[in-house]
Amino acid sequence: MVDSRNAALIRLDNVAVGPDSVLGHAGLLDTVLDRARAGLAAEMLGSANEAFDRTVQYLKDRKQFGVAIGSFQALKHRAAHMFCEVEITRSAVLAAVSALDQNGNDAAALVSLAKAKSNETLYLCGNEGVQMHGGIGMTDEHEIGFFMKRARVAQASFGDTSFCRDRYAQLMGY
């Protein structure tokens, strides 16, 4: 995979499963997938936060025209946008995992919301981190590019943004 993790494709041909072979109860798979989505949303939040922190540190350290590039207003605005999105995502992820812990009726909706928001935030922080690091951000010598690569794989796992938004809307009655 682009993020250097392993993946497998399992293909089952001519497999028949009768009703007596079903494991668990109806909705068990959704429950398991919601826990996986929440865990991945938390990982994505952590990655987005780390990409943000590394980018801010780079903005403080990198000098251009004799001053830190973080003093440039355009970069300050972009960093502020990243900060706000990370904090909004943190709230969504905390709400989702709390709802799962409490077996809340709104857990599935909150998990879908958290995963959709995490997808967007890690995408933003990964891309902005690479952009604000300049050319070095695209090389494997600098780790910031790995956040962007991880974002691409994590976004597609257990439901992309469109899937999670649609699921949230359905669960909310829209």
C-alpha cells in the first residue's frame, strides 16, 4: 500500500453459508465495524495532530529572507485553519468513543461523523504539511510526507468520507 502497510485480498469462490452458520446476532458486524471506525478515527486524529505539530515547528525553525517562515501571514492563516480542524475532529472523536463506551443510541451516528471528519482533517493536515515544508516534504528523507500517504489509505478504510456522511444522514433520518 502507499503507506507501506501490508494488505490482502481474500476471495471466496463457490462458498455457501446457511442461516445456521451465522455467528453472533443481527447488527454484530456493524458494531464491530463501528469500533474499528472509531479506532481508526482516533489514529487519524493523532496523525493529523502530529502533522500539525511538526509543521508548526518547521514554520518556526525554517528561515527565509532572514526571518522564520511562520511569521508570514499566509502561512499563519493556513496553520490556524489546521489547528481549528484538528480541535473540531478531537471533539467528534471523543464524542464517538464516549458513546461507544456508554453503549449510547447515537453511537453509530457519532462514529460515522468522527470518521468522516477525521478523513477530512488528516487529508488537510497531510497535504498542508507537505506544502508548507516545500520540496523536502515530498521526499522520504523527511517524514511529513508519510502523513499524507497514510491519510490516503486510512480514508478508504472502513468507509470513505462519502460513505460515512451518507450513513450519518441515514441514521439521523435524512
